[in-house]
Amino acid sequence: MADGNGMRAPSPTERLLAMFNGHRLSPIQRRIAQYLLDHMPEAAFLSSVEVAERVEVSQPSVTRFAVTLGFSGYPALREALRPIALSAPDSPEDIRRNGLQAAVDGEIRHLTALRDMLADPGPVLKLGRELSASTPLTVLGTRISGPLAAYFAYGAKRIHPDIRLAGSGSAVNDDLLQSREAGGTWVLAFAMPRYAAELRAALKCARELGLRTAVITDVLMPFASDVDVLLSAGVGSRLVFDSYAAPMVLATVLLQAMADADPDRTQRRLDAYEQLAERHGFFAPG
């Protein structure tokens, strides 16, 4: 259907997705949003208690969801939903497909923004040189950020002589102290939402010990002023769990910057690793 200007009018699903777009929703709030998407038009006529029962969350969670979207409460959100629900609804299959496509579209936008940021590669290249020169280099990541930190550390060990993936809890302070006393100058941390309090405490400890701190995060990190260097990339938040396509690419770009900072060492270490891998059969034959 086209509007008066000949442009296609947005579908009900697109109007709902536009309502949710731009808001940092918790996993529970995303479940509520998905329920509304999957159960239009009837969901627009339910009370907050009924929505809570069907999604299996608390009634205050439904109210907080409405407030997060900018409404005074759930009744105001429901009033906004009803005109959308009463327009020609999409099928459940279209809703699910459009929602998944929208999630991928969001990641494409994050990657495009990252590409634009790298039009000036200077900050990333400079940080790559600094991290390359820090021996040891400590890598931090707790909770959902842990797998990103582990990925970076795995790659960095191929090109750097002393990469230390720090532990969690109070033990991380011991790791930081050991790193500083061994001559380390930098810590690289990954901070994805929801931002772990223990990571903030670890970064504070690192700075108290005289270590400089760099963080790969999204654009909304609340303690950005507490670190020395910040590299940000958009995090996908349209699905039940966040997706990290852009932060992962940014981490790989930083690994490349570290490799380029000392090409002779990089080549020497990569050659040694390949020889070791071949000798011990690390990988299945191609």
C-alpha cells in the first residue's frame, strides 16, 4: 500500500520495529517486544497483567518496558499499539521473518559505521603499536564479554610473546598486579552491555597500578571517562541476546594493527606456530 506521495506505507511490523528501535532493551524486555510482534492484533488489547502472564514475567517488568520506550506507562503504550494492530496485520510468518531481517539490517548499519570510522585508521594503528609493545599484555572480559576477550587473546598469542587472559572476580586484581610487576604497560578490556560491575572495578584497579587501559565497547558504555582509550562499535539488540558482529570485526582489526606494528616478530612467530602445528597435527588434513 502506498501513501499519498506514492511511497509504500510501512507495514504494521515495520511500525512496531520502529517503536522499539533505538532503545537499549534488557533480555526480559526483548521477550515482551517479541510477544507483541508475534501476537498482534490481540496483544494490543491486553492489560499489563495479562501480557506479564503470557510472557511469564512480572507486571512491573511490563510497565518498565513501556517506560523504556518513552511512554508514561503501559496504558499509554497500549493506546499507541491499537492503531497499529487495527491496520492490516502481517502474518506471524512475516513478522518473524521481518524481525530477523531487521536484526541483520541493524548489524549491517553497525558495520557500515565501523567502516566509516576506519576512514581515519590513525587511532587504531596507534593503539595497536602501544599494545604490541606492552609485554605482557593483559586482556579482560567478564560475563558476556568473556568470549570476545578469549577470541582476541587466542589470536594475539600467535603474534605477541606474552598475552595474559585475566580471570574474574577478585583474582583479576592478582593478575593485574603480576602483569604490572612483569613490565606490562597496557590492559585491553571488552565491555559489552550489560556492563559488568566487576569489569569496572578491574579497570579502576589497573589504573591504580599504573597500567593504561583500552576498551572495546558499544557506544553507550556508562564509564567511558574511566579509561584511557575507547574504541566503540555498535551492538545488535533486536534479538533476545545481543549480537557482536561489529565489535568482533573491530577486535580483528586491532589484531591486524598489532601484527603490523612489528612485522618481523609477527612473521617469526607465525612461522614457528605453523611448524609446531604441522609437527603435532593440530588440524585435520585439508
